[in-house]
Amino acid sequence: MLDQTTSGPEVPTFDSSANLLSPLPLELRRHLYYTLGLRDTESEPSYLYSALANTVRDHLVPNWRDTRQRFGQSTERRVHYLSLEFLLGRSLNNAIQNLDVDEQAREALHQYGVSLEEIEEEEHDAGLGNGGLGRLAACFLDSCANLQLPVAGYGIRYEFGMFHQLIEHGRQVEAPDHWLRDGNLWEIERPESTKTIRLYGHTQRVIGDDGKAYSRWIGTNDLMAVPYDMPIPGHKNGTVNTLRLWKAEASDIFDLDEFNSGNYPEAVVEKNNADQISMVLYPNDSSENGKELRLKQQYFLVSASLQDVLEKWVDQYGEDFSDFGRLNCFQLNDTHPACAVPELMRLLMDEHHLEWDAAWQITTRCMAYTNHTLLPEALERWSVALFSRLLPRLLEIIYEINERFLTQVAKKHPGDIELRRRVSLIEEGHEPHIRMAYLSIVGSFSVNGVAALHTELLKEGLFADFYHIWPEKFNNKTNGVTQRRWLAYCNPKLRKLLCETIGSGWESDMEQIKQLAPYADDASFRQKWRAVKQANKQRLMDHVKEHTGVEFMPNAVFDVQVKRIHEYKRQLLNVLHAIHLYDRILRGDTKGMVPRCILIGGKAAPGYHVAKLIVKLINNVAAVINSDPRTEGLLRMVFFPNYRVSTMEIICPGTELSEQISTAGKEASGTGNMKFMMNGALTIGTLDGANIEIREQAGAENFFLFGLDAAEVAETKRAYDPNAIIAADPDIYRAMELLENGTFNETEPGIFDLLTKGLRNPHDQWLTIADMRSFIDAQVEAGKAYLDPEKWDRMSILNTASSGWFSSDRTIQQYADEIWGVKPLQNS
Ligand SMILES: *Cc1c(COP(=O)(O)O)cnc(C)c1O
């Protein structure tokens, strides 16, 4: 056997900095031959996808290795972004563009007579998230790599991501998303960094060698967390950051007695239940997942990630944790990873023998919490009974955190028992629950909302008591999206026009997009702008035709609402408007009417009955409108199935009117609104979430505002009479009549009664009817503006030109400066 340690200079040295790669077309061929074992004639798109992805990955790997090394050797503060969701979408095009090898990739594929676009279609979306929250995490990682910040993502490698949505007879049907079926070329398994995760069991007090009392968590059921790393490339800057996703596996430590007792197969099956934990993403957006498996997922992510960070700490600094809080920050993406607070306490005390006060000082110095919702039904609460069964040691720690916190509150506000009851981490009652948002606030040094309005509402509403206790913890970080995926890469025609006009600096510094503003007054530029939009509308039309069979009109305004289906997002308001337009056509009242194509898309949570009924209604209304010859040339409507990241990449460049019509005070921020704005769509929207900031940036004259604001919503709810509004407004009356007289459900009587009753209910939380008149009027304004193309294009250009604030680079720079306190780690 060859002993490499003694072979000295005989061992060939490997210079990791040398470029070992051949020109990309050759590399592609090499992967086709040697990695896939194929011949040139076996060049189906799926094979070419694999060969190209392998090739591009090879180009990422040297920078990835270097970035990891820089990260590992740095003695500066680091950030760990903990999220149950990362809605990444596809990786191939993003990597190609960030590496700037687009031309070489096209050349390489040219040998086989296929286009890059065709090959990109072979990649499954990594759909490890529900919607905005998960996509935000993906945009944030992209911006961290662009800004060369020492930030690592931590998540779960779900075997099944967000479900596939099929539409059958107008109804949503869910199918599993086995995105790993054909393998995942963008990950590297790191079995050597596997962690052990404990569940169940009980706690015990023991006296240690030093004579002190410690808690021990014993009798646990253990499983393994195996990491898979995904590369997050920066934009032409040599940085490749890491997203570490954990997969659950059965522990390979077996209880031999159990096997020997004759139950060998049963014992193996029992062990294998462990891998269920990372099997599937919970498909609920903005609502609670009160299931035991979900809590296991949360703890699994948190424990594996914290152990990983602590292990690296000990490797670098030994068992001295005095600087741990100063040099680490954990950003909690909503309360889903809130177990990080008690778990870090547990690890520091039980595994590394710190005292409570030292551990608490560290924990509260490095935890930061982002709130994402004001909807009460989305606030996580876990039953104490479940917690005590699953995570008994964490429950002990939470009780102690609570006791110390309430003592502190009592000192400051003696006698105010009511306050203590309100802020307690434990909600008392028949079945006591742990309030995860409160646990996150108490355990963190920073609490942020995701848009200016949202943060103000948090401070004066949901978290008012905590704001009074710790005003300094609260701050706002308005969300953003990456202009690379959501403008440069998904809209190559607009990218080209922008680069010809103002250069390419905006791709990594979105402030520069404002240089576009003067061109709004340039008629020849507007013509080019219009031509790009028209080409993108054509691409969207083709896509709609292919997936729904419906033909859009190229001269119509493309009016789009894509987002999760939820009552607060008010797809119903949009449907009512479509019915109103249909009613006008039926009555021959079409003077001045703009031809309009309405596209609605989005998934409903499988258990959310009302949302699924809304999907059915959209499909039924669309079917009636599209099959009525009187609507020809005036109105088309589709429900676009299986909305996801890769479809948004086609939809947002082709959209002209962006529907952001939630009930004011309900949408924390929204990010779809920002993608549309960047691509030159005009927004019709309420004063909700980041819409307010979009309107401020674009100017009120370049935004179609309607509806009640958050204060008026609260006021209106005190005496709301939707039936009176319907009776008094002929347009709304007739739209409701069509909805209620069976026009859209001739063969299925009564199926929409639940929806119409909701609209007419004086306690309707979403105030759809209250905003209907104002919405119709704003739509008329939008239509008038569209009939003046010079005016419209001017407004469109000014929207893109003022979208700089909505780059996630800006958001992340603010997190880095104001929460994390981290600086870029440049390449050497
Ligand atoms: C951006 C995005 C969202 C968020 O959209 P909102 O309109 O902000 O709710 C949801 N899903 C996908 C696939 C997205 O790309």
C-alpha cells in the first residue's frame, strides 16, 4: 500500500488556484462522455442539462472553496440565517449569469443544436417554500453573496417541496413535488458534518465533577441531521456563499436487545421513521401548522444548525465562549426557528457548562427576530403538553426564561398583574400554550418588521407591551428582491436596453437605476421601451396559450394578480371586477373600455376550504367570459396553474398592471409588488405593506391608489353594512347578481354560496365590498391611462427608474449595518 505521508516530494502537489478547466464547450462534452457515459448522438435536453449543470458547477467550485476558507479563517462577526423555507427556484441560469459565461454556454449548446432556454426548462424548481417568506430568504442569500457578506443560510432539505397544483374541473388538485427525482446537481453532501438530534425522553438533575448541579436530558430518541450544501454565487465577484440544508436520517445506533428479541424488521422500520422529519414542506402560508411533525422539523433545523456553528467555534476558539455573542448573529426568519433561543441556552449550559447568566447574555446578544405577519391565525403557539413530551429540556429552559422575565417586569411595574399575564411566554388556559413570538422577542436583541407600515402596526398593536419595555429592540427593514433574478436574468430584452442606455452598474448597485428617469421624456426611448414590453407580452401570451389554451390579445392591457390564494389578498375583489366588466359588455356599455387580459395565479393551502373555492370561482368565471362571443377582443381571463418562481420569471416581464389589492393593514410587505415594479408594470393597489413605499418612490401620479387605509379599515369595521353598499351601487349590485344567480355555476347550484355570504357578512374581516366602488373607479383611471400609450410608457419607465429602494441589496445592507454589524469579506 502506498503510504502518502512518507512519500514526501513524490506526491504530486495540487495547486488549487490553478485554473484546471478547459473552454466550456469542451467541458460540456467531457461531462457528457465521462460523467454521464453518453455519446454525442445521445443528446436529449435532459442529458444536456446534466452535462451543462455539471460544467457550470465546476466553474463555481474553486470560488466556493475559497469563500468557505475565507469565511472559516475570518475572526470577524458572522451571520447565520435560519429559515424553514428557501424558495430558490432554478439555479442553472442564475449561476451562468453570475459567472458571466452566458455566451460560452450558448456556444457549447450550439454544437447540439439546442438553445440555452430550452435546456433551462429541464431543471426542476427548488420549491422549498410557500411564497413571499421563502422567496425573501432566497433573495437575501443572493444579496449577501453580491455584497460579499459572511452570511450562511440554514434550512431543511425537504424531499418534497411545495406541491404541484393541477386544475381539474376548475378545482385545485395537489400532487407531490418530487423535485429530487432526477438528482440535484447543485448540492454536495457533507456526511462528515452529521449531527445527532434528540427528541422525547426526560430530564434529570445530576451533580457534576465540580460539585455543581446540571440538567441532563436522557432516554431520548435520536436521529441524524446530514448536511447538503448548495452554492450561492455572487454577481461576477468571485464569492460563492453556502446554503446548508439538513436531511433527517435514522440514527445508525441500534438497540441490540430490541433486534435480538425477534422483532428485527419492526425495529428497523421504527428507526426509519426518523427520516420522515425532512420528508415534506408544510404547505400553509400565513397560517399556523399545529402538527407535531412541524415542531420536530423546527427543532431539527435549529439544533443541527446551532450544533454546527458551535462545533466550528470550538474548532477555532476552543471552549472559551466569551466572544461568541460578539462574533455570531442568528437571524430568525419568523418564529419558525424560535426554538433557537432555548436550544442555544441548552447547548451552552448542558454541553459546554456555562452558567445561566453567561449563557443568557450570549444568547440575547446574538439572536435577532424578523416578524412577517399581523394575522392572528399565523402566530405560532405550541401546546405545553406537546413541548413537554417532545422537548422536555427546552420546556424547562423556557419556563425559567419566563420566570426571570416576569420578575423583571414585576420590578418595573409592581402591581400590574394584568401586564404580566399579557406578556407571559405562556398563554394560560384550559390547555396552556407557548407564545413563540414572545419567546423570540424576549430572547433577541433586535425585532424587525418588513415594511414601514408593518413595523408601526407591530409597535402600536401586536407587540405594544414589548415595545414599551424595550423600544430600542424594534426596527424596520423594508423587504426587497434581487434585481438580478427579477430583472436582469428574467428580462434579457429589458436588461439589454437598460445596459445600452445607462450601463450595467445597476446589476450590482440598484441605486443607479434612477439614471433611467430622464429617458421617460425621450420619445424614441419610449418606443424601444414599448417594443421590449410587447415582446415580453408575446412570450407570456405563448406561455398562457400553451398551459391553458386561452388566447390573449396582444393589444390588451395585461392585468395580473399572482400570489398565494388567501382571503386577505382579496382575489375575490379582482373576480368581482372581472364580473363587473363582463356585465358592462353584456349591457353594451363598452364605450372607452380598454381591451383587458386578466391573469390570476397562486396556490391555496390544501386545508383552506375558502381559498380553494376561490380558485374554483376564478376558473368558472374565466370559462364563462372566454366562451361568450360578446367578449371577443375586449376581455379574457385565465387562472394560470401551478404558480411558482420559474413561472413568475415569465409573468412579471409581460405584466402591465400589477394587482396589489389586500385589505389595508394585512399584507406585511409583499415582494411580488416589487418584482412587477422593476419590470415596468404600474401598480393598482391599497395603502398596505410596501405598496405605500412603492407609491412614495414612484410618485402618487404614477400609481393607481384605491381603497380604505389601515386606520379607515379599523373605523369601518365598527359599523360595516355591505348589503347597504350593494343595494345602493348599481354596478356592484349587478356584479353580485351575476355571481348569485348561477351564471357561473349553472350545473353546480349553490357552490359559491359560502363566498357570497362572506362578501355580504357585516363581520367580513376583509371589507371587500367596502373597497369595491373605489377599485372600479381606479380601474377606469388605469384604463384611461392605458389608452394614452405615451403617458403609460412614461409612467412605466418612471416606475422602473424609482425601484432602486426595493433591491434586496439595499435591505441586506441595512441588516448588515443596523442589526448584524458585519462587513464584506473580500476575496484575497
Ligand atoms: C415573489 C413571490 C411570492 C410573493 O408574492 P406576494 O405578491 O408578495 O405575495 C410568492 N410566490 C412566488 C413564487 C414568488 O416569486
